[in-house]
Amino acid sequence: MELICPAGTPAAFRQAVDAGADAVYCGFRDETNARNFPGLNFSREELREAIAYGRRNDYQTFVALNTFMRAGDEEIWYRAASDAVNLGADALILADFGLMAHVRERYPEQRLHVSVQASASNPEAINFLVEAFEAKRVVLPRTLTIADIARIKRKVSCEIEIFVFGGLCVMAEGRCSLSSYATGKSPNMNGVCSPASHVRYRKEGTLMLSELGEFTINKFGPGEAAGYPTLCKGRFDIGDASGYAFEDPISLDVMGEIEALKAAGVSALKIEGRQRGKAYVAEVVSTLREALSTEPAARGPLLARLKAMSEGQRTTAGAYEKRWR
Amino acid sequence: MTDLTMGPIYYLWDGPKWRDFYLRIADEAPVDRVVLGETVCSKRQHFIEPHLVEVVERLERAGKTVVFSSLALVTLERESRIIRDLIDNSDHQIEVNDLSAIGLIKGRRHLIGPLVNVYNSATARLLAQRGAERICLPPELPFTSVSQIAADGTPVTLEVFGFGRIPLAISARCAHARSKGKTKDNCQFVCGEEPDGLSLKTLERQSFLVLNGVQTMSHTCQALLLELEEIRNAGIRSLRLSPQDCDMVGVAKIFREALDGLIDPQSALHQLGAIYPMVPFSNGFHHAKEGAAWIARAKSAASAR
């Protein structure tokens, strides 16, 4: 199985390659990709250098253009696609049907991957994407169990890539407007979720409140670490009870299931985290690379090391395990 | 002429309540089209089945176009089969809410629901080529995009989400069941206890969202009444009313009268508030603001561009 690694900066890109990535995915410094954060991503020139660095070292570069084109401004996405193709991207990772159709028509030779943001969660959906756009690979949404993935793989003709480590979307990706409901900015339209521009921390007596737009997302007592107010990982009241209504501040880790994923026919394992620093990327990638080339019985210490790098040092297998539902 | 579509009921209502709702819609609501069927959770399907034939027949007798809604999230083999059966066996038009149905329905006339990501006319055009005749655009879409898609002359009838709590997200996990100590697989249909959604508040007790099974919806109710004129002028030919647990016949009458110029938008809004009093209105998405916001004085979005 290939290891697909994130790079939010050229430095992280080199770290990922040197640490053993088979492919690195990245995006341009604008709204054309779903990690449109300040100080992150690549200029055209940086991408050119990154692709060349990958080529020299025999690694692939995937370019994520996985937001949805704003009506009237499609040219921004078309230009990004054109530049990525001309710079030699090994694959474009797309979510918008309109953009997929455009890429297919203009660049018939370009390899096309379907982003998790397209929300292709079943064989019929994937076959549609293969038939309509000749998609070669689909990144599955984090709504499926490993058994579901195995069943899907048997019925489709393209490769399957899944997220195995890093941030965890609780909602079906690409189908969530919670962020824009609170802030006006969404993953689909702006490439951001619960953006820092709308985050505020406020002290109230001994409590620390985290707010997103007009809404309180969490409250922390003295000694409690005040986490980032990602909307779906907030604490809320339902009836008389308070708690994490959707999911705890926790991250995804299914590296304990490498053998089951291999048996399910998964082609590529993806690490989330283009917003992470280069040290994190280097550490996670090298640990996962080592885990993949280690006998299952001997992986324990490596997987424990990974856990220490997770959000709040707590992880879940999420939807990959049926009980999560 | 702008027509009205009654969208599918997203909530779990028990069989008799569901039946009575539609019989009254058939007899009294000035809507042109009614989209029927479970859209949110495949486990709920059996609640409405005993009443389906009667409801369809009554709606059609009243001159309404009946459309069947497909599931929004398809992950299980059983759910794939439901979509396949719906498309193979239905003699009614189908409203598509996920990619599997888009794939399977190719070449047949159909509708696209608001849960499919149509953000631009390139996508609308592609769907039209595959047989889509009508697209209800995603609620998140600002009016600048709506009017641009309309102006691009895509050969489909465009609809916008005019009234209702906004469907914001869907998950493999059931937060509704989870809040009552259950899981999705062992839920005992506890979402049926809240026919208008289970209120989720911030820790400051501010109403924020409602849970509806695996779906998360807005606490506020989107109401595009002050915006009707610009919507119509942009060439949008249809408005969607999404059923809430309130007098939807009354809601439909207000929208019809406002569209026909029989009442002015402000009075229409006032009347709407009396019908659905506990829930604040929002129109922020339309104005490219927070979806929860209420923009009282609608500045022309087209000129702000």
C-alpha cells in the first residue's frame, strides 16, 4: 500500500519525501483547496520545485483542487488545474463535477483522483465517477467500516485510498455547512472549517470560553487545556446534559488495522494534516513508513509512538469500526 | 410564474401523522409539486410504507406532481439496493440526493435535491446532460452564485430553499441516538420523539442547532420572503418549502400570496412568524453571510458583487 502524505509548505514536502512518502499531496495558496489557511500552501514556483524534487527521488506529487468552484469565478479553478497539469502533477484531486468534466475534456491524459470532499460512499457513486470522468482513484469518506470498504472494492474498477491518521471529520465530508452556518466560511466554498479568523477565546471568571462567530463552542475549567473550537468537536447542551454531542476532541488512527485494510484491497493510506508543521509530518510519516514495513506482531511500539502525536493524545478508529456509529 | 415545491419531510414522523400531513397538503396547500419519502435514514423507511399508496393517490388527484426522494447518505449494501429499486421500479420522477442515484439514473428525467453539491453552472450543465430537469440548489449557496448560475442559461429549472430549518450536515454516526445513550444500530427510533428536531444549545444556553437522527439542521428557519423579488428577477422559477412541525398549509399559502403580490413581503413575514413562533428566521446564506444571520434590510446582492 502506498503512503500518501500531506505538505502545507515546501519544507514539509521535503520532510515527507525524505521520511518515506510514496506520494505527497499539496495545494495552491488560494481557495482552490480545502486547507486554505494563512501562511500555508504553494506558489506556482514552489510547486514546480516540489514536483522536480519528487521526480528526482521517484515520488509522486498530487495536487488537491478540492473546493467547489464559485459561480462566475470558475476561471480561478480552471487556471489552477491548467497550471498543475503543466507543472507535471502526477494526479489532480478533485471534488467538483464541473471541474472534473473540464479537466477530463481539456487534459485527457491527466490522472484524476476523487477527493474525499466529493463524498463517494458506495460502489454506484464510484462507478459513476469512473464512467463520467475516468477517475483512477477515489478517496473514501470517513463514513465506512473496513467491511464496507472491502465490499465496495470488489465492485469498483478504480483504486481506493483512505484516511488512516490525523484529523477526523465527524460529518460526511463535502456535505457539511456547519462552519458556514456559524461563520459564513465553509470547506466547500472557501476551503476552511471553523476558521481562525472567527475564533475568540474569552475569560469568564476562572473559565475559558472558546467561541466561533457568535457561538460558544466549549468552556474549560482551570487546568483544562483550551482546545481549538472546531465546531463538531465542541461541547453543547442537549436537554439537561452537557457534553461532546458529535465527537470528542480526538483524532483518527486506524494504523492498528493495516492488515485488514490490505485485505480489503485498499491501495493507498492517507495521512491528514497539511496544516501541520514539518517536524510533525516527518515524525508521523517515518513512523508509519516503519510500521508498514514491520511484521504485524512487532508494530506495537511504533503505534504507541503515533498515539503520542495525536490531538489530545487520544485516538479513535472512527467509522472504520462499526460501534462508532 | 414561480412555483412551489413541498420538500421531503426530513424528520421521523409516525405513520398516521405523516399520512394526515400529506392528505391536508393535498386538499389545501397551494403547492405544485410534493417530494415524498425517507431521505435521511434508511432505517426509518417502514414507518411510511403502509400509507404511501393512499398519499400518492390523494396528492395526484389534487393535481400535485409527486416526486420520490432518494436517500442522502448511502453506505450499506441494503441502502444501495433501496436506491436501485427506487430507480428501477418507480413510475414517478425521482429527486436525487447522492452520487449513487446520479450514476444509476443517467438518461432518465429526474430532479436534483438540495443535498447534492451544485455550486456552479459547469456542474449544473453536466447534471442536465445526464437527465436532470430541475435542481434545488444547496442552501449554503449565496444569491450571487444562484443568480450567476441562472444567468449562465443552464437548461434546467432552478429552485432555491425558501423555507425551513436548513439541512447542514449528515454523518455515519447518529448524534441523536447517542444523546439518548444509544447507537445508530440500536437506536429504537428515538429520533421520532422530536418531530421538529432535538434542540442543541451552546453551553451559554443559546439555541444553535437541532439533531434529526444522523442529520444536523439549523436551529433557525431559513425564510426567503424579503428576497422574493430578486430571486424571481434572477430567473429562479421555483421555491422549496421544507416541512417543519407547524402549519405547512399556512406556510404554503403565505408564500403563494407573496409570490402573487397579494401581500407584501413584510406582512408575509409577520404572518409566517405567527405560524412558526418559537423558531427565529434566518437568511444569512442568501446574503453570503453566516447562515444563522438575519439580514433585515435586504440589499441587492447582485449590486454588492
